[in-house]
Amino acid sequence: MELFTRSELDEAAQIVQETVLPTPAYSWPLLARRTGADVVVKHENHTPTGSFKARGGLVFVENLRRRGALPQGIVTATRGNHGQSIAMGAGRVGIPAAIVVPEGNSVGKNDAMAAFGGEVIVAGCDFDDSRAIALELAAERGYQFVPSFHRDLVAGVATYALELFTTHPDLDVVLVPIGMGSGICGLISVRDMLGRKTEIIGVVAEGAAAISKSFEAGRPVPTLTARTFADGVACREPQPEAFNIIKSGASDVLKVSDREIAEAMRALYTDTHNLVEGAGAAPLAALLKHQSRFAGKKVGLIQTGANIDLHAFAEVLDGRTPAC
């Protein structure tokens, strides 16, 4: 399934690179020693928002401007990284952005969205509740609703995949966390577009396993809860369009526990001196959990973001697992 063409991807890259420089993809020898694999980390924690999502909002809003379709405002729901991206993109074209987040959302992410010019509205018990509220708010205000999965968003975030597959064309496998699916769908789309043979494997938290259950069932299977401190993967309602791409283009979806995610965060800090949020550590958690499967292979890990509150990261460094 082709979400975008190569020319659209190249246009997205031009838009993104006006604000987000290509992020590094480093081979880390300490991670290689720890895992038994040749590990390449794609550092999307090095964008202006601290997350790969920075790319998508820039492309989405700029494409609205280029089409002459800028609304009077936009509204979206998020756990934080997508919202920062939308706020940044809206600010660049001078329109307001209302961003609905669930109760108990990361204070640091809320502050960052506000700093980018977003109006942060706390409403809903979890992300999926907030999304329903954001849809109502869009109708009330006459704003355009921005979903978490849209072809322009995916084209934007797919630019990190283009960078990765260009600098490391010989990757055997890439492990990537799955929230609403834009990141893994961008990887699958670019891999297929470039004709690479790289295996792509998604990673979810055990307490937010909707995509894993769906992958096993061959159809979208929502869950009642999404309990994990890794908020970037705390989603319980798979989106059909994203799921269809994952089903056809990913070879597997692995589950990791919150304890394993916390262990991976500590390993990344020790071995690379990088701060990483829970979702961004999930790929390493999966690699450590399944070391024999990936032994001797060249493995790409998508470190999707670094946006975790200080108190939670302090818990992790202290050897504990944050509560959810």
C-alpha cells in the first residue's frame, strides 16, 4: 500500500530539513557487546522537540498552506510528542493549535507544547478519550482536527527512515516502537520504496498490547486499557489504515514489560549517555529480551524520543520502574 510517492517524500524531506537537521545513526560498541548484535541507534531524540514526531507536524501544516487550505485553527489529541509537532507546525504558519491531553499527562511534555505556542487542554482518562474530546472541540470551534495517523504526517516522519536507509543500507532488521503507527508505517513505506530487504519488527508494551493482539488476530483488536509508563505506546484502539500497513509489511510485533523498558533506558544511558523516554527504549528492550534471535545481525533501533519527566527518569536511574 503506497501512502505517498517518492517525489512527495523528497518534498517532505525539504520541508523537514528547514527545521530539523538529519539526526545521527550511530553504531555503539558497548551496545554491541551487551546484545551480541551490531547495533545502530537512530537518534530521533536529537530533534528540536526531542522526538521523531517533529517531522510530521511540519509537513502536515505546510502542506495545508501550500494547498491554500489553512483553517482558522487546528486541534489534536496527544500524549505529548505529536502535540509538540503540531504546535510547532501551526506556529510557523500563524494559526492557533489546541492540544487535548489526558489527565496525568507528562508535565514536561505539556510545558513543551505550551512553549511551542499550543493551547494545552487536559481532558480525558487516556489518549483515546482525549481524541474523542478533541473531535468535539474541533466541531465547536470550527477548527480542523488533526489525527495521529495521516498520509502527510507519515510522509513527514518517514524522512527519518529515508535518512536511516540511506546511511545504513545493509541493515538486517529494524526494531521500532508502535503507538498510533506513523513511525513503523513510514519505515515500511520507505523500505519498500527503496527496495531494501530489511526486516521490520514493531515493539509494544505488555500493558498496551492492542497492536500485538491485532497482529496475531489479523484484524484490529482494541483493548479496554493501555497501562504502561511508556506513554508513547499507550494506545488501545488500532487505526485500520495503519494496521493494514503493519500487517502486510512488518514481520512481527514483540511485547516487552515496563520493567524491561526501564532496564533498557538504563542501558542506553550507560552505553550511549543518551536520555530516552520509555517508548524510545522499547526497541532495545526487545533486542535484549530476544538476543539469540538477533545475534550477529546488524540491527537498527529507533530511539523515538527523550521526553520523560525528571522524577520518572530519576526512578529509572535508581533501579526502579515508574508506576503507570
